[in-house]
Amino acid sequence: MQGKDAAEQTTITVAKIEAALKKAGCKLSDLTQMTIFVTEIRDMGAVSKALGKALKGSVVTSTLVAVSALAVPGLVVEIESMGVVGS
């Protein structure tokens, strides 16, 4: 688990998504949808701010879901994403 809070975990997770996209010949602007799972709904603002900074104006539909826990202890944010090659 990396990152001490929701904002840091979001930034780290987006960097991992970006690296995976790059390996596939894509970039963050190719993302079309994200589902963000948080253990504390009050973290919504921090997560949204971190996403906005990382995505730099890209248009991505998203859903935020509050859950009671995530699979890894200490993890407070999990992001599932989908993109379209050549979007």
C-alpha cells in the first residue's frame, strides 16, 4: 500500500494507470470512464482535486462509490478505468 491519504493514493494510482496505458500505446486522454471506490465519502473532495490535477482537463465520465473496506488494509482509494485506443 502506497500513499498516506486519499489524495496521495489517488495520485499514485493514476500514475500506475498512466504507466499501463503507455505500455499499450495510449495516454490518460484515452480514458473514457473511471469508477472510484473510497472508504470514506468525505474524501470525495481530495480525490476529485487529485484527479483533476492528474487528468489536466481530459473529459472522463466517472462514478464515485463509497464502500466499507477495500481488499488491502490501509487502502482508502481504488480506481477502475477504461479507455478507447485512438479516442
